[in-house]
Amino acid sequence: MNYLGLDCSTLAVHGVLIAPDESIVKKYKWGSKKKSFEERFPEILLEFSEELGRITVIDKAAVEAAIFVQNHKVAITLGYVVGAVWLSLLQAGIDTVKIDNRQWKKVVLNKGNATKQDMLNQMKNVRNMPTSASGANSQGENKTVDRDVFDNILGFD
């Protein structure tokens, strides 16, 4: 099964399509450079919906649910984006779940209130793990797309 993971903000919707072997198939960004949310929102969602119709390999999707933020205006606009993305997925017939960010952080990092630094530290740990028992003693290095993504995020060459 191919999974599409989506993270929404008031500026863009980011997505990663993941294959059954957990490798990254493709990364997406649907965004807008318009100044106001009222101008950005339709542009982002129309672009997302149009491209969603062209992606034919999605079996399931997960959308990070709107998070609580101190600024009520941001919370409301983020809720609009998450709701519109969820509706677009449902209209496309894609089995979709909303996931609270504390839930996936608890599963992936064993810490529900993980910070960005905690996530980067975990990525460094995963990056340095051997991919097989024989790889633990291997001098050679296997470069993969996933490894390149980690390297780019972590700032490694």
C-alpha cells in the first residue's frame, strides 16, 4: 500500500508519498506566495485538489490534524486548511485518517511532546543505523533516496 502523509499550514500543504517498503516515492508542496490567507487558501487547495486527481497510486492518506495554538486566528485558518484537505481526499475516494501530532510523535519518537530538535536527533540516530546485520560491520556506504532526504534535512553532504 502507498501512503500519502500530509502536513498542513496556513502557507502550504506538504505531502510525502511512501511506498510499501517505507521508501519515499515523491515529496509534494502545494503553496502560494500571496500575502493574505484569503488569497492563498483557494490557490493552495485548488492546486492540491487538481494534483490529487493526477496521483493514481495512493491507497491511504494521513492528515496531521489541526494543532492548538495560542493565536486563535491561526488556529481557525489552520482548521480551514485541514478540513478542506480532508474533504478533497474523501471526495477522491481515498481512505483517510486525521492524526494528532502528539500521537505520531509518541509512536515514532516515544515522546508525545517531542520538539523539532528531538525529531532531528531521532533522524540522526536512524541515519546511522545499519540497514542489515551485515551492514553493521560494513565499510561501504549505500546511498538511497531516503538517506539523501535525511542528509538534506540534517545538513550533511
